Amino acid sequence: MFSSPFMLGFDELERILDRASKTAGDGYPPYNIERFERADGEPERLRITLAVAGFGRDDLDVSVEENQLVIRGKQHDDSSRSYLHRGIAARQFQRAFVLADGMLVSAANLENGLLSIDLERPEPERISRKIEISGD
């Protein structure tokens, strides 16, 4: 699709789509993506909510790396505890979301085992310019 002679400069988009398809495999932790109604003059707003029960603030890392929102979680085993049954494993994860150009991460909040990450996309400027033709 991106090899069409009418699609110029979309090599990066093809790489992003490839990267997104590789990160979509694991279902842990479960998440929701919510879109908020746009008010007059307000940017488009989204919220990603991940179920991260058992993780504290110090166990989680949220970062933006090359147009990719990356959420990592790492729990540490407490060797001082002795379990009769262990159904809740100390588990690590990495979840990545590819962000469109212009998307900004505005906030992250951990409450009641849910990590919410707010994103917004300001309205892009509409730019039009005339190209002068040189020659005879």
C-alpha cells in the first residue's frame, strides 16, 4: 500500500504500523481506551486505563519514546513471606501504544488499582502556501 507513487514520505508510517502489530499480542494488563466529547475550542481527549492491581507508583513507569507511549510494571517478590497458596503472581509487563503526531500525554494517575493516562491532541494548524514556479 505504501509503495504507491502517490504516497510520498510514508515510510515512517509503515514502520509505525509494523511496530504496533508486534506489541498487540499480550493481553496483560487489560485496558480500556476512552474518548471524551470535544468541547468548543478544546483539544481531542483520550484516556487509557490499565488494570494494575497490586502495583504501586514505584512499580510503574510511564514514558514516551519515539511517538510511542510505553507503560512498564515490575513487582518484586518478597522472599520474607511464606505462602500456603499463591494465586497472585509478582509479574512484570510492558504495554506500548503508538501515538499519532501531535498527541500529548497530559497526566497519569494511579487510583484503586487503575492507572489512567490522559492524552490530548490539539487541533493542528491548517497551513496552505503558494509555491513560486521558477524558469523562463
